Amino acid sequence: MSTDHDYLKFRRSLVARKNYDFFGSDNLENLHWGKLFLHLFGEFYSRYSIWRRVNNEDLILKIVNHYSLKPDKIIRIERSVDNNLYDVDYGTSEVLLILKDGFMVFIINCKIDLLYGPGITEAERHELLSIVNEFQITDSSSRVFHMIQLSGGFLELADFDVKPFEIDLESHYNDDFLLIHNKIVKSLMSKRKNGLILLHGKFGTGKTSYIRHLISNIDRKFIYFPASMISSISSPEFLPFISRQPDSVLILEDCESLLVHRENGQSNASALSNLLNLGDGLLSDALSINVICTFNAGIKKIDDAILRKGRLLARYEFKELNITKSRSLAQKIGKDVKIENAMSVSDIYNLEETSFENKPAKSIGFKAA
């Protein structure tokens, strides 16, 4: 059975790969399924890829039985579990199943590739997809959010489960936040609503925890952009990709480089233009996409075009909890420490932890007059 750790490990191995070969398919042994397909059937294949957590071995057994596959139609690359030579690690093992002439399926970790020639009908592909769907791992207590990935030069989505996350907003944020929170929730829960939401402030003040709370409680398609992928917003592939994700919520964390003034010499003009188009440009009404941007920089560094009236749905600066709130939260979570200053939520939860921050060295000797 695949695990979240296996999934992330495999995805990172693909992202790090250079000279991506579309016809080679994804495997850890650099086996070239395109050449095998051409050798066996005398034609090139098309590929349909699925990213899903599935019960790998149960799925393989069902496919073998359903298509009555003989051993010579099964290619397995099995890897042992760490420290145990006799147990197979099905999370990292691979299998190629030759279903019939011109039709193969490759399974590794959380990725399933249907490889098929021009003679394979849509009904035959759907038959296999229905079998895959039977063995998808679902957790009724979780919600799914999506992370954008770059695979073979194309943008795609990978799915992740998010465990339920509840937070007492009143005790973890200052009193002025609830009004903004209600406005954000109203917008995200409204059909055909679009616009930009800016959440900024110092590290540890609760921005990420709040986004987890939104994902857990609002039934929308949330798409997470890692900071390393934000530059892809300016790529030619971005608009066609995002046009296939209507009525979704984009989350751009730590996106200072995207939002700063364009006259500051930053090469973000194209990406920022695409972002603004999603907020209230030509694409906004057609796609109804909300964009949540988080960053740590001061609001004065942000491009004026973003802050224009009518463009922002909400903006909030997360700050340290005031002294009263800080003391109340510390008492609530069982921290028996005297608090004399405003503190961030992170600092309150980690009051007893050792600090590894750099501190200025004390000078030795006489100071110049």
C-alpha cells in the first residue's frame, strides 16, 4: 500500500530529473517503455496518467485476473523493505502489465500510466479506469487539496489528503480578524465569485494555520502553488492550465517576488498581469477563481495595481497577539509562564523550546568616542 511519504519521495525524484523523455514513461530504473511498446507492437503509444493513492497489490491482482494475464505478460521490479530482505516494499516497487496488443498499464507508487496504441477504444480505456477507481484509497475524515507540479514540461495537479484542522479563531487571532474572516468565508462559499485575498505578516503569526482551517472547512477546490513554482504563472502553459480549473481557489504562499513593484527591476510583469487577470480581468468572470496570496513583506512593497479598490476581496496583516490575548492563549494551552509583551502564536506554543536565533556578538574593548 502506498503512503504519503512514498508519494512525496517519488514526486521529488521526478522533479529532480533532467532531460525528461516523454516516451520513456516514469520509472526508477530508466526502462524505456516507449521502445518496448514499439518493439512489441510496431507503433508509438499515447499515454493517460493518473495520480492516485491506491492499494497497489490488490489493484494488480484484480487486473491480472480480469484480463487473464499469463506470467509472460507481467514485468515486475520489486524492492525490499528497509532492513528486511524478504518483504516487498510495494510503495516503491514497479509493475508493467501487458493487457493485450497495443495496451499496457504501468503502476508505481501513486502513479498509474495507461499506454495504448490507436487501435484501443475509449470503452477499453474506461473499463480499466473503472477498475483503478475501485482501489483508490479514500479517507472520509480528510479533504483533498491539490498541488501544482511540473511533469514533462507540462503543468499538472497532484492530490494530497488534508486531515481535519480546527482552530479557535477567537483565541489565536486578534479581535479585528473575525470581521475579515467572515468576509473571506462568505466570498469563498459564494458561487461564481472571484478576487484576490492578501494575507501578510511576520513568521509564526498564524497565516498557514488559517489556510489549513479554510481548506478543512470550505468545499472548494484548493490548488497550492509551491514558492518554487510561482514563476510558472508567467509561462505560456499557465493560462491554458488554469482555464481547466474553474471555480477553484489558488493558494500562493511566500509570493513576495510576484507581488512587489514592477518598477523595482523585478522580472514579474507577465506573471503579475496573469494574476490580476484572474482577479478582475477578462478571465475572472469566466473562471471564477479566488486567489489567496501570503507573504511576509510589508504592504508598502506591494505593487499598487494589486491594492486598487474593487480588486481586493480582503486584506489582513497578521500581528503578534496583544498581551491580553497572549496571556489567555498561554493559559488555555497550559503554559505557566509570565508574559509581559505581545507574542506570536508560534512563540507562545514553543515557550519552553530552545531558541537557535542568531544574536549579535558582544563587542570587546573600548568604543571610539
